[in-house]
Amino acid sequence: MRLSCLCVMLFLSFGRIEVMADEHWPAQVLPSERYVTQDEATGAELVFATRSEADDINAYFHQRSWFPDESVLFFVSNRTGRNEVFGYIEKTGELIRLQRNGDGSPSQFTAGIMDNALYFVRDKKACEWRLQISLSSDPASQPSKVEVEERCFADLPPDAGGIIGVSESCDGQAVVTGFNSSGPRANRVVWIDKKSGVMKEIMAVDYPISHIQCSWETPGLICFARSYSDPHGDRVSTLAPGEIRSRIHCADLSDREPWPIYPQELGELVTHECWWVRDQITFCSGQRSNGDAEESHVKVYDPRIDRTYIIGAGSWWEGCTPEAAAKVNYWHAAGSPDGRFVAGDNWHGIVALFNAKTARTRILTQGHRIYGKGAHPHAGWSPSSEKLVFASNRFGNPDVCIVKAPEAWRENEW
């Protein structure tokens, strides 16, 4: 580890002046493991960014995995003996080990919306990484060179514990993070200005929260998942008269208390919400179940008209087994940045596309998971809306895979 300069940055954080220094180090660049093939049924191009014996898993479906220019894709790997953030260079296929030996590993991260930067929280500090990349003309004999530039721009409050979410405000001005608190409230979410380090509290609550993410359209607006003490998790098994149960909640920088989105009825499943264009929210939901056999449609909540509709229909029939039901229902869903598609995935490793204009369904790729075994795909979109990244277990352990829809699918309405 070495300090690149003594250029310091003064910033204000909760009224305290802090001095922070940028640091630089050369990253380890590993040879390409890239393997390109096609889906046997659909012809969609599959690019396996990793093919190691380690567990290589993409960022969560609602996080940003790529730099805005799509030059680098980020994922998590345990190939060093612990979980670390790695990068995949799109042009060469090379892999980047970003961390230095001895540094703590970011548990959650997100790529920038407007800047080629990676944002994360480590050791109670909000930080960013920027990469200086010199591509090799012959990576097989001479690897590319990557320099990591780190800037820590704010200290979290002293009461901060475990991190429960990292997201970037849609205007690119702030990072929003949630954390367990030692008190007086159990969980807090704060908005942190990336330039000054100034913090503003969005919410402080005493119930469990997760899946914190910033709106794509409205600065300062977030949604999150609220947990209840329920043996059936995201499916409501008890509901008192007049009680509101809603997994999906929103909050913002106003004085308004967090508010529920899509209150659930008795027995209804709601899970895995994700922002989409025009402040819409995609999620998975179903009313019928029999143990682990669950109905789960892909739904879209539109706040402009306060209406919810099904864009990707699941299925249900009496006597269906959990394995059979899981093949035709969905668990994660994410909309493309251009607003044209929603992608859904399930426990069988199937990734489907739903056309936003017609609500028609096409299977994009399949065969990436055996039911009951392996990492879940949790597919997420690239900034260009041309491809998705997901976790594939096709070769026996989790690999990071990129799938590109056939050109005709993207050019023609269906």
C-alpha cells in the first residue's frame, strides 16, 4: 500500500471536519476465462465471463453491475479464499482483482450512474474506486495494466453497524446507504453527498429492512423491503382487521414517515421489488400456494395512476409440486433502462423477457440451475439495455454469465 499524494480533501460530515487522502495501487490482472456459446433453444449469445472452480456471482439484480460505458463488469468471487469484488474487462476478457491484501472487502457495492466509478462502504467509510486502465494489445503474453484510485468521502455515524444497502442517487450527487444502528433506532438510512460528505437522514426505524435502492427518476426517493415477524416470510399468514402489511415501502428526504406500496392481502406473496422507468416498481407476487409450491407473477406498480398490472404471468394448478410450479413462476424481476423489457428469473435457472408494450413472454435462456441446487440467477441489466448478467450453474458451480438477446428480438415488436 502506498499513498499517491498528500492532496487532501476537506469535507463536512455531521458538523465535523475530516481530512481524507486518496490512495492508488496497481491491481492484479488475471488472464481471461471467457467462454462464448449460444443457448441451444433460443440462439441467444452466452458469454461466460468466468469459468473457475470458485463461486463467481454477479451483483444483486437491482444493483448496477457495469460502468456506464460498459467497459468493466463487477462481480464477487471467493477465488482468493474470501469474498472479494472483481472486475471483468469487456474488451479483453481479463479479470481484475481490485483489492489489496489486508484490506476489508466491501459487502455491498454499486457502479456509478454517470461516472465510471464503483461505490461501497467499508470500515464505516463511504468510498469510491476509479480505474485507470491501459489495455494490452496482446493480453495472452502481456496483461493489461489497471491502477485503482480510492477516495473515501465520508465517515458513517458512530452508531453504524452492519451495512444493509448501498445505492446511488439518480442525479449522481449522492450515495445512499442503510445500516444497523446501536441506537436509539434499530436501522437507519442516510443520504451522503459524494463531493462534500454532508449527510442527511432519510429514515430511522425499529423494524428490519433490506433491499435499499434509489429511484431511477426522483432524487432522494428510495424504496426498501420491510420484514415482519411472520413464519411464512414474504407471504402474509396473519392479518388483523385494519392492519396494513406491505413488504414494499418508500421513503424520501422529507419529514414524511416511510409509506407502504402495494398492501398485501391474507396469504399473498410479495417479493423482490426493483425500480424501473418513470418511478415504476417491478416485483413478484402471487395469491395461491401450497407449501413451497407458489404462484408468482411479475407485476409492475405505476405510481402515476396508482395501479398494478401483470407483465409476466406465472401459473398455478391444483396439486402442482414445488418443482413444477417453480418452472413457470418467477422470483426476481428487473426492467431494462430503456423501458422496453422486463426480465424475470426462477429457481430452475430460466431467464425470460416480457415485452413492456405487449406483455408477451419469451424465454431468453435456460438450463442454468438445477431446482434446489446452485446460486440463483438474479439477472440484472446493462446500462445500454442490450444484455443481462446473471449467475449460471451450467458447469457445476456459479459462474458470471452475460446473455444478449437476439438482434431480431430487440429490433422487432413481438
